[in-house]
Amino acid sequence: MYRINENRIIGSANRNVYVNETLHPNRVMKEHDFVYIEEGYWEIYQNDQCYKLYPNDVILLRAGEHHYGLTPCSPNTKTMYLHVNYDEQDHTVMSEGAEGAATHVGLNTVIHCQGSSKVKETFQQIVYTYLSENPYKNEKLSVLFNLLLLELYEHAAVAMDKPNMAERIVEFIHQHPQRFFTAKQLSEEFYLNERTIMKHFKAQYGKSIYVYQLDQKMEAVRLFLLNHPDIKLHEVALNFGFYDEFHLSKTFKKKFNVSPSQYRLQIADQTNE
């Protein structure tokens, strides 16, 4: 647990670039070490627990605990880090409803921040401010760090919110209209169990992830054919993630009882009437 009503001292903040493969330092620190992975892959241990870190992951290496690496990071790994003073009440577990509980934030060791620009932006602000000559630098750093704690907490809470999780998956699907995603691929993207994703997606949308994608793509293809009568079908297939023109035509006919070519002729006939 981390208290957010305290002034914090940022002892160090900066970016690191590891051009060559590098092990994480073997150490026990007197400060908390917050590390944001911008690029690359790294495995970091905390008290013999291995954490695999990918871009946009944040790991919280706590003061007084053993941190080390056994496997070097991938070449050209880029990180941002913050060293933050330790408060003796940081790990105090507040009972639910206890006075002052709202001023404590509970965080996991690793928080997957894919899709959250705010966490990265706040990290960047802290690094820039630490390196600046701002006369109110320490005060600003303390505020920014508390904001970062809240951003991390809210992002982790949203990730565990099952209805919101399904909405995030739908948003992700619509951001990539040229692809079909399997439940396994989505589970890897959102760091969630595959069965959990399928169960809660179907509970919220009444259909499987595959059927949802297919329905959305078919409607998108229909509108695309309507608005782009001169684009060849093999290009339409590429635009919406189908193997080829034959796959698109077969799927379209199954959905609308006419082939894409027949649909275009129907539209053309209606326009000329």
C-alpha cells in the first residue's frame, strides 16, 4: 500500500537505453524503484519471483527487497525509472472502511499499461521535471508521483473490471479492421485468461468473439461496397482481413444471401431507377 497524502522525494529519475543485452542489477535498495518498459523485453526477479516485462509494463521494485536478473534484456531495450523515498507505512495494509483508507493505494508488482497513454505521459513528466531547473521542482515531483500512483491504480482496476474489459476488447477490434483476432491473441494482448475473456465477452455481447467480429466485418464490408463501387473485391478482402476474394465472397453470401458482386449490381440497379 502506498500513501498518497505524503510529500514524496524523487531521489533519481531518468531514461536508460540498453543497446546490448544487460542483466538487471543484483541489489537491495533503500528506495522504491518504479520502472517503465518503453521498448524491448526484460525478466526481473523480486524475492525469487520472476516477472516478464513487455513494452508499456510497469514494475514496482520495493525498497528493502531483493531485485536481480538471470536473463539479460533484449538488445535496444528502453526504460524510464523513478527512485522514490520509502515511507514506513507504505506497506501497511488498511482494513476495508478504516479511517484514512482512501489515502492508500494498493498496487500489484507488475501493471500492464497497454492502451494507457496517461501512465507513460506521467512518467515522462516526472523525468522531465526531475531534470529541469524548476524552482518548485520537488513540490511538483511529489504531486506528479501521487498522480502516477492513482493512474496506475485506476488502470489496474479497469483491467479487472469484466464489463469494461469486454468494451476495451471491442474498441481494440475496431481499431484493427484489417485483422481477425482469436481469443488466444486477445488474451495475450490484454494479459488475461483466455476462458475469462470468452466468458465475459459472451455474457456482455451475447455472442462469441469470432461471431462478433464476423458480424461487424460483414456490415463494414457491405457499407464499403456501397460507398466504393469501383474498388476490386480482392482489395476489399485485404482491407478487412479475409484470406482472399473467394473467402470474402463465400462469407458475404452466407450472411446476406447474395455475393458481393450481386450486391453491387442490386445497388447499381436501384441507383439507376
